[in-house]
Amino acid sequence: MTTTKLFSYQNGNCAVDIFSDGTKIRTWDGIPRPVFPESMDVKITNRCSLENHCKWCHEGSVKDGEHADLVGLLPVFDGLPPGVELAIGGGNPLSHPHLVWLLEKLSGLGLIANITVNELHLSQYLPLLEQLIVGRLVYGIGVTYSGADTISLSHLNGLSENIVYHMITGVHDVDDIQKAPNALVLGYKRIRKGETFFSPAVEENLYRWYTRIPLYFGKVPISFDNLALEQLNVRRFLPKDEWDKFYMGDDGSFTFYIDGVKMEYAISSTSMDRYPVGEKTAAEIFQELQRRPK
């Protein structure tokens, strides 16, 4: 695959380049001082038909959950340069009746929309996902692993190279990571249903991840969210110069989370310190979070 540069922008004293294979290169002099977020996790619904399946769901989504008002949410993204990324999630974001409208608006702003779906929803929403990929309304799709729908996943992989399996420490079997064409490992979130689901079995699973994850380095393309980096102590495997090269920053340093249903923001989806969005733009929210004590 030929890799090309898709976007370049200046964020404070940080120069950012984004490439077609998903690589992001960030450079700066001295200490990084960004003035707007490079990426945001955006929850657009609390509705999900899998409430009895995903007993660890840290969002506590339910089958009759509320959808976000996307018309009211859209102004938050005003003023951001092309290339800023949004991870659209839920609940099941594919269930939102105005999802395509939102993605068309974000595309018109030059923002990169990625979306997270559960593998158990693939067959039901396959035509919609195909529409989103072919229409270039989404750049990447994160598929939460279940091992249940390889046919639909194979079809999606034929349409886009930017499909990533999401696997959760404490929930999924670490050895299943070898089934993934590439994987994003997510840390176990002990909030809401994730707290009530936590048990000795989850602790044992976390320990298996901790001890066995290095077996798959170099065999499967693997990335980690910040919580997984912490829980698995991935830093123990890298010399300092390598860690400094690849680590993309603490939660809140270049990112934040928006709950579009409640119109609240936080440093991350695991933070219980939530604040009303009101009339603030993403840049204003980001700068406010920078001023708050970490």
C-alpha cells in the first residue's frame, strides 16, 4: 500500500502530519503547547441492543437509551482545522437515525470521522457500513471483538484497510489477538457496569494479558489505549527513547471526551469529573481542561 500524507496542520507550537495508513507524526520545539484537541471521543447515543451481552459496558448503555441531539452537538466542532479526528461511539452509534447527516457535516468540515461498532451488530448494519466506507464518510472502523461474524468482517476488510479489532483486557482472551488482522487493546474500565462485572475471573484475565501480551509483539500489529498501557505496563518492554517516540500523550494532553447525550465533557470517558458543554467550542473546552489541575 502506498502511504500518502492526508493532512497537515499547526496546533500551537505542534506540527501535525497524518498519513493514509493512520500514522500521525507530531513535532515541536521545547514543551508541546497545543491550543485545540487533535482527537476527541464523541458519544452520540446511549442506545444499544446488547445491554444483556456486554455486561462490562462502562457507558451503561441500554436498549431504550437516549440519542444525542446532533444539531445541537455540531457547533462544538466549529473552527477546527481539517485533519482533527473524532471517534464516534455509543452505545451503538449505528442506531442513531441522524448518523449519516452528522458524518456528512463532519466530512464537509474536513474532520476525520472514525466509528466504533460491535461485531455482533455487523450483519444487521452491513449495508450502512458499506455506504459509509464507499462514501468516504468514515475513515476507520473499530470493531469490538466477539469472534462471531467473520463473514461480515471479511467483507468490510475488502472495502477498507482501516478496520481495527478492539479487544478489552479482562474481557477477551489475550490469545485471540492472533485472529485479528490488527488490534487496538483497550484497558478494562471499572465504572458503571464495568464495576459490577469486575470479579476474580476478570482479575485473572487481566493477569493473563499482563503475562502473555509480549508473545504477540511482532506477530500482530498492536496498539493500546492509555488505560491498557497502564494496566499491562507496556513501558517495561521499551527503552526510554522508543517510548518517548511512540507514546502519544496522557489523557487530556491532546484529547478529550464528549458525552453528546448529556452534553458534558471530561478528560476521558473514565473520568467522573464532568462539565456542561454549554456554548463552548472544542477549542474552548480543550483550553479549559488544560487549566484544570490534573
